[in-house]
Amino acid sequence: MAALIHKILNANEPAPNLMDYRAMRATFSWDIACAEQARLPYDRLNIAFEAVDRWVATGQGEVAALRWLGKNGERQDFSYTELARLSNRFANSLEQLGIGPGDRVCILAGRIPELYITALGTLKAGAVFCPLFSAFGPEPVRVRLVKSQARVLVTTTLLYQRKIREQRNNLPDLEHILLTDSDGSEPGTHSFHTLLETGPDHRSPPRTRPEDWALLHFTSGTTGIPKGAIHVHQAVAAHQLTGRWVLDLRPGDIYWCTADPGWVTGVSYGIIAPFVNGATLVVDEAEFDARRWYAILDRERVNVWYTAPTAIRMLMKAGAEAVQGHDLSALRFMASVGEPLNPEAVTWSLATLGRPFHDTWWQTETGAIMIANYRVLDIRPGSMGQPLPGIEAAIVRRRPGGGVDRLEPGEEGELALRAGWPSMFRSYLDDEERYQQCFADGWYLSGDLAICDIDGYFWFVGRNDDVIKTSGHLIGPFEVENVLMEHPAVAEAGMIGKPDEFAGQIVKAFVALKPSYVPSDALRKELLGFARTRLGPAVAPRELEFIPDLPKTRSGKIMRRLLRARELGLPLGDVSTLEGENPEEPDV
Ligand code: WT7
């Protein structure tokens, strides 16, 4: 185990927002945090109002809210006042289109300013904001548009042409497509900017209530199509608090979150948390590049930086040369999320960047950071840290007949959180049964396996299901296998996560061919291309191997665990339910 990292607070820096972790844990209540939020009359609460308009109301409207760095070198600031006006216009435009409370508004775009205007305007209109990752292919986009019943989609001309146009007739709920760069030549679409100009920039305060739906984030499970996790406006209390206590954000900070808003981190911490804490959010439109990143940290004088293990490992690969000549002295706090942060990455960051990365743990379902390493506490490299004040975390084991047992320190089990924090998801869209399955005895069961040590630090072990993380993105086997099975040559397909030095895991597919097909390199390439065209680069398998049959239980479920064990040369473990292996055993 890497050595403990002791914190010595630097007297030249502002004191941490969370000074006494233990005292805060002992006294904190969410009621107090939620009461702090109520800035609208009649018990109304709105994430976008908390994020931008309240700063205008208190005279801080001229502060830069969003600093957008375009991939071609553009640099554009939007003040809180400007964002308030633009989001008012968008909310008014939505209303003119007949879009209102509860309606879903999706966006499929890269990190462009219109995305932030769409998010805030949608929330002000009382509609539900649902981001789709721009590197999804047509199939994941279609599935999510159908499931969300989106009435509006904001996108670019190119993404529309590549991913939507051909399937538009199969999307009956989708009434309005707003193109951010429309030249008027795409039939059946509107120009986002023309619409924005027609909306007045004034609006009365939003009428949403704390428990009204605000955000819809899709997330994958082992089976079935992705689940739509619903978050409500009250979640903003958790965004604000975690922004303040975990990320140590304060008004005037320059803050950079590298996550894409196509995923939950890019919304909770790449839009909401920095704005409700009055920071300036840096958004870089471009993809990862070590030198560009160091230049941004230096030139923008970034104070707080939230990124992911895959990116950190790429920075490690770029070596200390890449950072040379860059002044990172403005950095006060660095944090990481999304996949295990290896201890070497923590010690490397301390040695090379002069500060350690602080691991944080949470999920789409939790809506906000639940377990973290805090600025004020020592770090045990490799550990995810300790629960947020207000969050009770435990390691449990599910009892076969229902309910859970709490386990002792050092024992491996499922990571569970006592239900009831503000940013907890309120349902899976149209899937109450799956929602209920996430809870037992008042605990939310995360699906992650972990250990809690004697001092209360949590250590990630793995998942208890077959979803995988690649470059920090959660991928479920169902979507990948389904698309492969659509190819005429494929009889069966199974997906696993294969360990990868940088991405953590990559998607690897195993395929059994139909009898009239023979494995060949050409067919392998064809299948990889087929999957990539439909799924997009973010989801498609990077490797594909032919095997005669996939291991299955006698009830026909693919045993991905065995595919994984074979790939890694591990012992096969319990194979008693494997098809043909143990005919005496009862079926499962
Ligand atoms: C899954 C949730 C994290 C919010 C955005 C992604 C894995 C997350 C860590 C961490 C090890 C982590 C878990 C979790 N994960 N943080 N610090 N160490 N694993 O949310 O896409 O719903 O993914 O990401 O497996 O369940 P998500």
C-alpha cells in the first residue's frame, strides 16, 4: 500500500470550506442544507435559478460564469447575467413551442455554449433536461430518445445528419429539432439561434417545486435497455454542498471539470455545482491533449480541477516534460472520479504536479458525490475516502429472503447508503420494479463491491454485475451484444471489460458465428466496423474474438464471468450452473 499522504495546510491559501470533518458529520442535517436553498416564494425551488439568477439578484451578475474554450482557439466568457438572460430566452422559446413541466428536452452535442443555455433554460421552463453523449452512435441515441419520449432535441447539423435524420420517422414523440448551427437547409428542423432571438429575455421566477423532475440521466445495467434515472430540483442542495465541501469551491474560483455533460459528472459538476457556488466554470471543447491541458491549467489560473483516472494516466504517460514550463501554482485542489484511482496516480500527482488527486465516489443514481477524500483530511492512496457529512455508508450483504446484513470492517460486501439524501434518484423512468430492487431495509444498494477499513475509509473492489467502465464511461453488455446479434453472421455475442493500462477497461466482444460462416480476420474487422457505425466509438467493442460457443447457464444466460476468467487466465470459479457441466444440478 502506498504511504499515507499527510496534509499540511498552506497558510498562504484560503482555509478549507470543510475544516472539521468529524464535527460536521456529528452535527449535520440535510434540512439545514435544504433550507439554505429556498430562495423563491411559495416553497418553489429551481436548479437553474439557484445556479445563475440568484447571483444576478445579489449583484454578482457580472462575474464570468462560463469561460468557453473552443477547439480552434476561441475564448468566450458568459457572465452570470448573460447566462440568466439567454436561459430565460430559451425557456420562453420552449414555452412558445408548447413545451412545459415534465416534458423531456434532450441534447446531443459536444461541449458548446448552446448546451449550457439549453440545460439552464430547460430547467427554468420546468421541463426535464436529458443529455446524450455526442460520441454515441445512432442506436444508443435512438434507444434513449424513444425511452425518454423526448419532445425536443437540441443538436448540431452534422450530428443530426449522422445520427438522427434516417430514423426520424421512428421517433414519433420527437416534435422539434433545434439545430445550433442551422443554415435553414434541413427540412423539419428549427434554428436554435433564431428561436432564441424570438424569446424575450425576461421571465418570472420558475414555478418548480423541490420534488419536481429536473434531470434524466441514462445509465446501463446488465440486462435490458439503459435505465433512466430521474433527479429532482431538490438535488441542488447536494450539488451545492459537495461543491463547497468536497471540491472546496468558493465564489471567484476558476474551476475546470473535464467531464462531458453527456454523462452525470458533466452535469452535476460540469454545470450545476460550480454555478451554485459562484465559480467561473472553464469548459474546453477539445478532446484530451496533455500539453493543451497543462496550458489551460496555467493560462486560465485554474484553482480547482475535477477530472478522471483515464485522463490522469494519460498525463502520467506524457511524462514530466509535458508539464515543464507551465505554472500550476494557482491550483489549490484536484479531484478524480468515475473509476478506481490507482495509488500510483495519487503519488505521481503529488510528485509531479505538487498536489495529490483526491478520489471521490458516486454514481448516476446518487446524483452527487457520496464518498470522498477531503482537502483537510489525510489521504490513503487507493481509497475512495469517507462518506460526506449527511451520508451514512455501510458494507452489507443481501439476505436471500430479502433485507441486508451489515458487515464488519475489513469484510468485502456491497456498498450501501442510507436512503434519503436530496440528490438521490427518485425513480427509473417507467421501471418502478427495478427502482425498488435497489433498496432494502432503508438502504440504497449501489451494486459496487467494497471494503470499509477500521478507520472508516472505503476501498473499491469491483462491480457485482456485468457493466464495465471504459475511460470512465459506464457500458452495459445488453446494448453491445444486441447490436452484434443484428449482423447476419452472428449467432451469439458476449461482452466483457478487458483490463487496459489507460482506459481501465476496454470493451471486448466474444462472438459465436452461425453455422454457414467461418471466422476470418476480414469478418472480424467487418463486425467491429458494423458495431462501431451503429454504437459509436464510445460504446463499440475495441476487440473481438470468435469462439465456437458462449458459456451459458442452462436457462440460457450468458456467463460473462467465465468469458472474463478465460480472458484473464483466472480460475473459473463456480461453474455448477454452466450448461452441460453438471446435469444433476437444478436449473437456475
Ligand atoms: C460507477 C458509477 C462517478 C459519477 C459519475 C459516473 C464506478 C465511480 C469511482 C471511484 C472506483 C468508481 C463505480 C460506480 N466508480 N467512482 N472513485 N472508484 N469506481 O457515474 O456512470 O453511474 O458510474 O462508477 O463502479 O458504481 P456512473
